[in-house]
Amino acid sequence: MNTNAEVISELFDFLKETICYRITTEIKGLDYEQPELRITPNNSPLFNYINSNELSQSDLIALTLTLVPHVYPTFLGDALSELLEKDQVCNEFAGIKVKNHHGIIPTGETLLFIVSGNNLVNRIAMGDYFHFNSPLFVQEILRIDGVPEGEPKMSGKLSLESEILEMFTSGRILKPKMGANFPAQLIETTFEWENLILQKKTLNQILEIQSWIQHNDKVMNEWGMKSKVKPGFRILFYGPSGTGKTLTAGLLGKYTNRDVYRIDLSLVVSKYIGETEKNLSKLFDKAANKDWILFFDEADSVFGKRTNVRDAHDKYANQEVSYLLQRIESHAGLVILASNLKNNIDAAFTRRFQSIIEFETPGIAERQLLWEDNLPKNLPLEENVSLRNLAKSYSLTGANIVNIIQYACIKTAQNERTSISLDHLMEGIKKEYAKEGKLM
């Protein structure tokens, strides 16, 4: 049985009793004993979240209200129908109706009425609590949607993040999908650390990042550094394409159990003024309070040097860079920017990186290791192939070498041979050089 469902059932019973208490005492003016919630412990994601965050009864009412439209759409309408006389209304309940939904959508005002009734002091105190102290709202798991300027802020509907909704109902973790509202793609890797062949200096710097991920919580919270340093960790990877920047980001996520999202800058950058900031705002809002690693590949297109203001376009382009700087500095997670050239990145950014790591073109020793590591295990080389000579003679990146080996394997299969020939490897090398406009 879905153990989340057992908790949800108890929460819904408690919400119904609380609504009954509020309607009976506030609308009918009768005595009614205030209900108290006791949840039966189990090992569900929902119970574990409630327990670990020590949610109050008011928090649990807020959480249950956001589940109602998704789990039991007519729940609130049915509860009010049972409690109110025919043609009697309860304006204080303040839910809203939306198209294609048969129930009442709860708002911030619905929440305030259920937890505080019409007691003005309690309503103000609880409004303050939900905005600034409730774990659900602080972690941005729940939110009260924005309303047009001048309208009461608590009149916005209560919303629950879709990934959290899935975890609290089915128990499954729903990964966000790339699209206009989320311009990022989850990157995963089957490789291990030993497959990452870098120069020793670079590898040591990568391991320092892994240490930050593992120990940051202790440093910031247990040792009290939270008030002294800015949240998050910002890193610049720079170096030629194919030197392992994306693979490194994927491995950091794999070995620290964090999702890595590669930002598709083509979906972020817009020719329309102000749209780039909106797109990035959606991204950072989605990533808030999650243990994601944000990986901005080819970051020069957005994080590049600011220009002298010659026209309105330059002015707004510089505003985009300033906005990004502010959002990245306030983001509490790990942000990696990748660039082919360090000098392409605005100095205002580089000053704020905790770590700047160069991914150099592999040297002879690294190239030989890359050749050895990427060759197929079940297909030998012909006797005249010397990996040492290939490594010494041709300056190639790891990505180049993988492409060459793949090409040679295909040619080997096509010619029905049982070993990789030097001729096929040389053809692959020529293709890689030609792609980059280099002469053999």
C-alpha cells in the first residue's frame, strides 16, 4: 500500500474536522472542541518530511489544502455543503473557481480563515508566520501565487511545486523536463572518476569542490559561518572544447548524489528586452532550496564582458549581466560556468568565483591514458599501432580521441576485420583535424 496515502487520509480527516470547528464557532456561533492532529508514524516520504521539518498544525493545514485540488477536488465544496444551511454562504472561506476544475481552489485567505478564523491579531500573526517562518514557505515548497498590483496578496491561490506533489502522493521523484519554463536538461554519466583523465593540478581542484559539497552544511550551520560568507559556491571551468568540463560536472553530481542540470542558453537568451531576465528568474526560482548543480555551458554568450553603452541594446545587455551576477550570488547551491576562454568572462564575475579551474589540452601522458582508456576491450589493435607514438605526434582532446576510436571501430566492422588498423586511426585523426581547421 502507498504509505503516503495513509498519511494523506489522516491529514484530510484532520482538515475536515478543523473546517467543521471553524464554521461551527465562527459562522454558527456554537461551541465545538478544537481538533488535534496525531499522525501514525510510517516510512513514507510525506511522513519523513513532516517529521524532519517539525511541521506545526498550521503548516499541515497549509500543506493539506494544497493537496486537495490534486487528490480530492470536491473535498472543500462537500465539506461546506455539509456544514452550511441551504443558500447560506461563507465569504470568509474565500476560495476561487477555475476553468476545467470542479472544486474550490484554496487561497491564502482560505488558509488564514481555517487557521485563525476572524481573530484579527491571530490572522496578522499567522500571515507573518507563513511568509517568513514556515518551513514550507521558506523552502518554497508551497507558495501563494502573485496577484495584480493593488489586490490583497493573500488572495492568490495556494500552490505546491509539481515535483514535491509527485513525491508526496505517489512517492516517486519527478524530474523537471526541459522546456520554455525550465531551460535545462538533466545530465548523467556512466563514467567513474578513474575515467576522468586530467592533469594532477586540475584533478586536485575538482576534489576540493567535492569536499565543499560534502561539508558545506557543517561549515555554514554547525560552525556558524552562515552569517560571515555568502551562500553557495561559484566555479569557472575554462579550457578548449572536449577537455572534460561537462564530464566533470556530471561526475560531481554522481558522486555527491545531486542532479546536474545543463542550462540551454539558446532557451534563455532572448532578443526581446527583459525576456532573458525573466527566463533566468524562472530557472533560479525552480532551483531554489534544491541540491542541484547548475551547469552553464558555453557561458560566454550570457556572462560575457559588458560593453560600453552605445545604444539601448547595450544598456539592456549590461543589465542582464548585472541581474545574473545578483542571482548567482544569492543562489545557495553550486553553480558552474564553463567557457573556452577565461578572458571571455566579465571580470565582475571572475572576482566572485570561489574557484577558477583550467582544463588544459591533455599532455602526452594524458593523451596516452585517454587512448588506452577509451579503446574497446574486445577489439585489439594491430601490431604496428603504437599508442605512445599517437600520443606524442598528435595534439588531441579527450573528445577528439573518442571520436577517432568510434570512427576506427565502425571502419573495422565495415571491412569485417578483427583488429583496429593504424590506417583507420589515421583517417579518424585527419577527420578531427579537418573539423577544427588544423593541418596534419
